[in-house]
Amino acid sequence: MNVQLPDIPRKVLLVDDEENILRSITRLLLEDDDLEVVTATCGTEGLELLKAHPDVGLILSDQRMPGMSGAEFLQQAREVAPEAVRMVLTGYADMAATVDAINKGGASRYITKPWDDEMLRHAVLEGLEQYLLVQRNRQLSALVERQNQELSAWNQNLKGRVLEQTSTIRQQNEKLSERHRQIERAFRQTLVAFSRLIEQHSSRLQEHTTQVTELATELAQALGLDPGEVETIRTAALLHDIGVIGIAPEILEKHPGLLSAEETRIFLQHAVRGQAAVDEVEELREAGVLIRHHHERYDGTGFPDRLAGSNIPLGARILSCADFIDRQIDKQRGEAAVNFVLERARRELGHQLDPGLFLLLEPLVRARYLPGRSAQAEAAERELPPGELEPGMFLTRNLVSGSGALLLAKGTCMDERKIGSVRHLYHSDPPPCGVFVSFRPEDAAPSPAPPEDPLELELELRPRDLVEGMCTTRNLYSGTGLLLLTAGTPLDAKKIVSVKRYYQIDPPPGGVFVTRPES
């Protein structure tokens, strides 16, 4: 059965020694039809009215009144009507009076004169709502108590009564749960939006955040971490470079090995700046710790705190591995590039990287970066400092010393001896830039491609023609250059809706390149 609870009146008591203020506020509050206002011109009269109107839900009192001050009146009013919400109104920025009104009179809000009508009205209605919730809760508690007493006599109807009384609670819980899920989704989508802003800050960061996030998340899952820890690592990965915002783009565009001492000092600040940027949001503080420490080295020579070994949070060690791999590969997807980077990672085990993570990391790296291998990717040019040269790389440009002498010609295959000579050159007569190399000579013949399967041909489609099961074959960028989807992304219903929205907001210059869906 439905229980009709008695109505609770919405009544306000105004106390002020100035009649014009009482009339002004009364007129403002009476705009709400179901609101009742009683007024008094002094504290003594206000106390008498409280006794005559025990159902007053909110008291709004002036602070400075002759005889009894607002704080004194509210203190006595608290004894007469302890459940009424109390607020103080004054034209004086008097901190002592404010403290008195709050501590002695239990005032919940401090409003200054002159007031903003809408703000005052909102504050009063909000206070009344608080009072009504307390009273309604009391009514409900009394109702539950009374019905519990009736249960012993009405035992046959127990199941029906309990179901009836809990139905509303269950519905509210379901609504709250759905609202919580919506907030979580919005929060995660906001983090993704922030990560895209970070990627736009420098061309070196294009795709980097996405790749690091996916690789770090996969590694955390492979380690068997619980979902909460995995989500924290994912969040930290999305925002791990947030501290670079504010650093000059010309510094970020350089390879770290080519930075000057001052540029290096500025760059090294970004981990601490990143933690500071997210620390205000309580839900991001755990991720902020990982952001701070993702440039620590396993041997204790990293920054900012020179932590070592297991003293570095596990999530930060995972981020360090993912960040190292993606920065070293640097848009290369050839098998030679992946092998070079993995070999370099092995040499960093126990120095920069955690040795305990490599066995799980290697297959994840191969699965992530090898599917897009091609002869063109292996032959793509990249600029490296001499310390990162590897045997088997090929020069893509002549290497000329700072004074103009030709040291090595384009097309030279690097070995240990040549790499030693190059490093010596950069100490004695340094060139103005890094060494331009690739993983295969430009004129090398590519491996014969397997016969094309007509069912796997690349298609360029309009967004409305996309269907679930297709997979992107190229990165999808917005009209202003923002990376929207990376090559190899499987399309589901949610991603297709997002693509359609991209084409309305910031349309790419062409269609979406995809493979046919699997049959």
C-alpha cells in the first residue's frame, strides 16, 4: 500500500531591525507560492515568533541589531528550534561576528549586504530543502518504526509489505548506480580529451600517448594486477606527459640526446609539473604519483627523486618501460626497428628498466608494433644522437663535421668502428644536428608481397558506410590535425558514432581507410 506522508510547511523567519529590508526580502521570497514568511524586528520578538511557529524551517537574521545581536539571537533560537537551518545577514565584513554566528548560533551560511537577489533566494530555498529532507527522513524513520511494530501482527503480509517499502529504495539505487556509471564514463572521456590536448602540444607526441597507454595497460593486465590498479596505470599513462604543457615546442621537438644543459634542466621539470597539475583532483592523486616517477631509473640515477629498484612504484616502472619502447621506436614499425629497440631495452635492464618486466613486455611489443611493418617503414629516416646509433643502421644523408669535412657518405652501413668514429667526431668537431639513419638502405629491394586477398583490400569509406568489424588501415586525423584513431583500430558501434561526430565537428579531408569486416 502507498503511505501518504503529511506535508511539511515551508516557513521562513526573517529578523532585521530595518523594516525596508524585511519587506524587500519578504517580497523576493514570496515569489514561491508555497513559501510562508514571518518577520520580526528584533531578537526578542523573533524568539516569541519561534515559540508560536515551531515549524519554522529556516531563520535568516541580521547580525547588527540593537539590544540582541544576530549571533546572540541565533544562539537562543538554536535552543527553541534546534532543527531549523540558521543563516546570518550583515553588511559588515566582521570576521569575529561571523565566527560567533557560526560557533554559537550554528549558522550554516554567511550572506553579506548588499545581496544578490538570485543568490539570496537560492540560498534560502537550498536551506529549506535541507530542513525538509531532515524532516522527511524523520517521518520516514517514524513510519518504518511503526510498521516494524505492526509486522508482528501482520506476519502473513510480511513479504508484500517489505517489497512495497523497498521498491522505491531499489529504484533509487538503480538510478544512482546508473548515474555513477555515467560519471565514470564522462571522467574517462575527459581524460582522453586531455591526452589529445597533450599530443597537440608537440609533433613528437602524436600517437605517443595512445601507444604508451595501450602498451602500459596491456603490461599491467599481463602482470595480473587488479582492475583498480590497471585503471590507475591507464590514467597515469594518458596524462604522463601533461607536464610538458608550457615547455617551449622547440625544446620538445628535439631528441632528448640533443638538448643543451639548460634545455635539459627545463625538460626534466615536466614529471614534477605533471604531478602538480593533477594533484588538485583527488581521484587523480594516485596516478599523479606514477606521473612523477615515470622517469626514475631502476639503478637510482633517474629524476626527480633518484628512487631505485622496488622503491619506484610498480606503475611508474611499467610506464617507464612503455614510454622507453615507444620513444625509441619513434613511428617505426619495421621488424628491424622492433628488434633494435628490444635489444636496446635488454641492455637497459637493471639500469633504466625493471628486469622483472621484460619477459612479459617483449611479446606485447612485437604484437603491437610488428603488424604494421613494411619496407617503407624500415627505410624511413630518423635523426639520432650518436649515443643511440646501432650496428646495421644506414646513413640517409652525408655526415659532415662542424667545420665542413665529410666523415661518412650517405648509404654507409654502420658498424662498431664507424659508430666509435662518429662519437669521437661529436666531441672534437660536432655537426650542428644529429645523425640521420634508417634500418635499411633506400635502394634495398623489398621482400615480395604475398598475393592480395580481394576480401582484405583497403577501402576508403564515408562515415555513414562504416560497419562494425572493420579495422582502420591508416591513422585518422581531424581537419585541424588532431589524431582521432590509430591504424589497426577495430571499429565497434561506439567508435563509429564517434567518427560520425568527428566529421561534423572537425571533418578530415578524406574518407576513413578500413579493411572489410571479417565474415
